[in-house]
Amino acid sequence: MRADYQLTNLVLANPEGMSSAAVNAKLQHGASALVNTMNAAAAGGDNFDTVQKFVTSEFGTWSDYARQELRLSSKNQADLRQLYLEPQS
């Protein structure tokens, strides 16, 4: 997950002068074989639904998943919610 997340930064940052083709090439060939396989196909709505069902069936809530699997404390989760989910003034 970390490698895929870091590769996503390329798309978001898209360094000036780097073409879309160059970014795509790095995304498709710049990581482990697992990440390359994951990036070979676009994620669709069904993928998200499947992940949601898995998380709720295995962990109960996303918060429980974050605590158990990602080792994020309640404070860490609150910080992330504030940074990414709550509107900034």
C-alpha cells in the first residue's frame, strides 16, 4: 500500500516539465511487480464497494481497521480527519 500511495504522489505533484506519458510510465513501471499489476487496470465503483464490504466484515468500521491494521491511534485518526475531511477556513 505504501508503494502505491507514494506512486500516486507523482500524479498529484506532476513535476513541471514531466509529461503525462512520463508520469504514466513511472506509475506503470516504477514500482514492485505487485504495484505494477495493481496499476495495470483502473479502479471502478465495484472495487470500492468490495473494499467497503471487506473492511466492515473483517474489522467492523474503518476506524477499527485503521487502529488494527494501520496502527493509527484515535488521535492520529482525528488529525487525519481534520487534515483531509474537514473544510479548512
